[in-house]
Amino acid sequence: MKARFPEVNGRLGLGVGMDLPWGAPVGFAHDPSRGDHVTDPVVQFLSSHAGAFRYFFTSFQPRSRNRLDPREYFDAYDDLFARTPAFSVRALHQTTFNLGALEAYDRGRILDFTNALVERYHFAWVNEDLGLWSLHGRPLPYPLPPYLTPAGLDAAIRNTAEVQGKLLAPLFVEFPGFSDGTSFFIGHMHAYDFFRAVVEETRSPATLDVGHLLSYQWLLGKRGEALFGELERLPLDHCFEIHLSGCGLDGDSFMDHHHGVLLDEQLELLRRLLPLCPNLSAITYEDPRLDAEGRLAPETVTSFERLRAAVDLWLS
């Protein structure tokens, strides 16, 4: 079935996604005189690169794991969007729907919280990795892939459909990460087939993170040309967005560092995916590393320019 895509004006092109943790030099901060606010390096970076990016997404970072009150976030988000360029499209990366959970629980407060942010900031879509962010209410130090079993598939479809039905913006389902050394998976279903089944059954728009795709194939022992195989098993017609975030090799482990430095393999996989995704509209440079002046860290400049050239060629 055809995906239910958000209404945007044609292909958006290149966007930026930023994880803005609380208390980090590049993130959200609080002081008595300014209250909750976005840090100056974020403002400086987005302002200086306003012409390069067509859209913007921020990753939700909880201030407290004990409660969700959207009013506690309004000052920081208000400041973020008041002091940065008026991107025509904004999106939110959510991390609390827990779409891969087997256990049933009430997501009502999480949905109410997210909908309050969607209404106030006009987020065009909400995105979340198809994985496990908590187990029986206890947060995990690093998200895990879903259970790659028939029961896990049924639960993921059920959870995704529930969130879709109650969310005020389209839900984008993202292929999960499989970073070696920080995650593992349970079950024998191929993750590409599992992801395609969830996306097609729920008619979800899909986000493909090239680092996540490569990390899965790497964990299966694939190397070289084999890393780029089996793309036909993905829900390519449903792909609206592709993410690229900094990855690296630590010994023989593939790591999703989110440090802005892109591997050659990531750019090659992007090149191969572009002609296969007929409904692709957005390519995201996720979590670029910035210095104290809001400039791209020197080691990331080449990655950004190579990605920008690939996007320009795709749009031409």
C-alpha cells in the first residue's frame, strides 16, 4: 500500500538534524537571567548555513525521566525557533514511543506530550527508530533493535499503528541502529524484511539511516561490496527521508558516533539509494560537530561538502 506522506512542496533537498542535550555546550542551557535557551553555537551555525539547508529537525531530549510536561520545554524551544532561521519545514525526532516493545502499556501521556509540541511548533512529521528505548519502563543506555521474531513483528506493527492513529503529525519509522559493541539483536528474521513488513503494513513513511543499514550488514559479517547488497528488501517506495550521521570503525566494529564525519561507504550507499527511492524528498545531515563559535569542526568540513555535492546532483 502507498505510504501516507506529509504534504511538502516538492523535494526539500538537504536538511540538518540536531541532538540538543540539556547542559551541553551545543544544546540547551539554563541560567537565572536568560532562563532556558538554546546555546549560541547552535544559533551561529544555523544562521551561517541557512542557505544550505531546506529543513530542520531537533531530537527530543528529556529534562527528567520522571515526568513529561510540555510546558517545561516551551521556553527552550521558543528560544530555538525565535533565534534561528525560519526553516519552511521543521520536524521532531522522538525517542519515547518504544515502537519495538513487546509489552503493552498506555502511551497516552507520551502522545499528549508530543502532540503539544507538534501543535505549538508546527512539526511536519515525527520520526522514531523502530526499536527498544526502554524495557518495562526502565530506560536503556542505548536503543536496541526490535525483536526480530514473529511476535516482535506483530508488536511493532501494532505499536506503530497505535501511534499513527493518535499522533497529530505523520509518523516516520526509521530503520534501527545495530552498532557493534553497543547493541545486539534477538531473532532470526532479516532486519530489512522485518522493517519492510512494518512499514508496508502500516503505510508508514520511512526514514533510512545509511549508517544504520551499514551497521546491520557489518554485524552480519558483510564487507566490501556485500555491504551494499539486498537493498530491494527495503521499503524503497515508502522512503521519504535519508539520514547520514558520522560513523567510524573501531577495530573491526562499526560505530554510529554521530560526530559528523561520514565514511566513504555511507556516501556510496547514499549514491545507490537515490535512484531506487522514487518518493525521496529529504536528505539529512545529522548531528554535525560544532566548535565554540558555531563552526563545523575541521574534520567534518569535507564530509559536509561531499554530501552537499551529492544532494545538489540529485536535485539537478
